Amino acid sequence: MLSCKNWAVLAAGLLAAGPVCADTLTLPPWTMPVGDATLRLDGMADGALFGPSDRDGAQVSGALRAMPEIRRDYDSGLSLGVGGTFAATDPLSRGRYDGDAIERLAGTARTGLGTVEIGLTDGAGYALAVTGPKVDTGVSLEDPRTSFFRDPNTGHAVTDLFALRTAVGASSNYAKFVYTSPEVFGVQLALSFTPTEGKQLPFLQAGPHLPGRQADIWEAALRYSDEVGPVTLSAYGALAEGRAEHKLPGQEGVSDLGAGLRADYPLTEEIGVSLGGSYRQSNAYGFDINRAYQTGTTRAAHISGGVTYDAWAAGLEYGTGVGDAVAVLPRLGQTGLEASLGYTLSSSAAVSGGWQHLRYGRGSGVFYNGLPQLKMDAVYLHLNLKTSEQ
């Protein structure tokens, strides 16, 4: 593992580059007119350097994402477009889409009455989710894109066992129809329908051939935001219901619900504090919708607090979850802690560093270490780059 001195030197070097990066690391998107439409190409890249307690030496992980969109805006206010997200990821940076090369590919119609999407995209639950503050969403305890712990038997992230994801997301990025309303008096509604677990257009495949495969997944979410004195409050609730096909004894359609709350308070013009939390409950073991059972519940909760000052952000996170034993699958539990510090170098670049602790336990059997518990710690640096207008 890197020594504390090496970590400190590397962190100091990155942060010292801030004033230079502010001028040089503003990466505008590439655009080109195509008839009456506009072709736009955005991109994202991130990389993590980390030292996990169960490995010798420094480890690295990262991902690249290209986000092209062709869009035409009409004088009436209507906007039509087709866009996607195409990703190349390391096994530790696969995120919630399980390493899909095509994370999103959908047609979008935007009007004054709301937005409609058709294709591979997130469902209503993710569209409006509210969670606690995060210094860096890519390496947060909750719904991380990058993990710091590798299962030596599979080469994939240990969090594939049971990831802490508190936003309702039963329909993942399966092909679907999504409607998101405009915000009216602080209220916003989203609805989605996912016919199958297929990821082909136009909805021509039913998904993987396995017992408990889900179909006809309906999701609904409601978010409310308001200002109470100087405090900005945001809250949301969501649910999802599906129908299981080729069921084994005890299996049923997925049932998923969640809620979140966040409060933001400006202490001064430069200093702000935030606190929030989120909760999710599902009959899907470890939130794997193909393992939805009549008995057994998986629960997850996340709470976090943060402080921002100018370009700096600091935060603390705590997460916990448990998946009840079902069929031949053992009871799984997890607990996590994270402390992080971030600095925004420019509108296109940001860096964060911190410490993360994860602990897994199981009711029967052992993990790859030969024990019924896994205790893991890591220190990390994470760099994010993206295109931006300014």
C-alpha cells in the first residue's frame, strides 16, 4: 500500500494544480449542425488510485463514457432527440449497469407538459431519487460507480454480492417507456413501464432465460422540494411492481419501495451544510430482481452529512443493509463508513480523496477468505473529468 507520505504528496500535487486547471481543464462538448438539428458529443472519464487493506501496493480503476445526442428544437417549445451513453469500464467500475457497453440509448421528446423517453434508460425511481449529500457520487457508499475491493475468485467487485443502492431501481436500464412531469409548486411526478428485461430495441427480447425473470415492471415516483426559511428541503418516495415468469417455488413478482429526504442550509454566502438519508426495501434478494421471493426482505439505509466551502466539500457517510435468507441463499448483511474530502478544480474537473470501510457478514457458509465475515478498508484518490459549457 502507498505510504501516508506518498498519498500526501500526490494529493497536494493535485490540489496545487487547481488554479491552473480552472483555466485549462474546461472541456467544452463537441457540436455540429446536422440540417435543422444539432449533433452534440459529451464525455466523461474518471480514475481511482487506491490502497485496499487486503492487497499489497496501489490499485487503479477507471471508466470512459461517450454521450452523443442529436436533437432538434422547435419554435413551439417541442424538442426531439436521440442520445446514448457508451461506456468502457474496468471490472471495479462497472456501476449499477453491470458493465454494459451501452448504458443508455433512448429517444426523447420534451414539451411544456413533461418529458417522454423510450428506450434503454433509468426508470421513474432513479429519475427523481433523493439521497443524502455526497462529496463524490462515483465513489460514494451509496450507489457507487467504482468499488475499491476485488473478489480474487471472480476479479469483480466484492460489492456485486450486495451493493448499497437505496434508490428504487428494479427496472435498471432495461428498455422502457418513461414520463417525467414538469415541476409544479415544487412537486414532480415520474412514471415508467418496462415490458421485459430485454435491452434490445424495439423491445424484441424478453431478457435472460432463467427462473424468476421479471416482466411488466411498473414504477412510480414523486418528489417534493420547498424552502422553509433558509432551509431547502427535498423529499421523494417511489415504488415498483413486476410480474415473475418461469417461477421456482416461492418466487413472485418483484416489489420495491424507497424514500429519501435531504436538507440544505447556507450558513454564509460561501459555507453550506447538508444532511440527508434514504431507505429502500425489496423482496428481491440483494436487490437482484430475478431472486424475488414471497419470504425474505432486503433492506438498505444510507445517511450522510456534508459541508461545502467555496470549491471544497467534506462529508461523512454511513450505510447498512441486510438481505434475509431465502431458498439456499444465506442471510447477508453489510455495514459501511466513509469520510471524504473533495475539491472542484474547474467546471470540468474535480478530485476527491478519503477513507472507506466495508464489512460483510453471512448467516451460513464463508466468503473467499474462508471466514463468515469480510472486513475491508481502503484509502483513495479519485479524479473526475467531464465536458461542460463553462
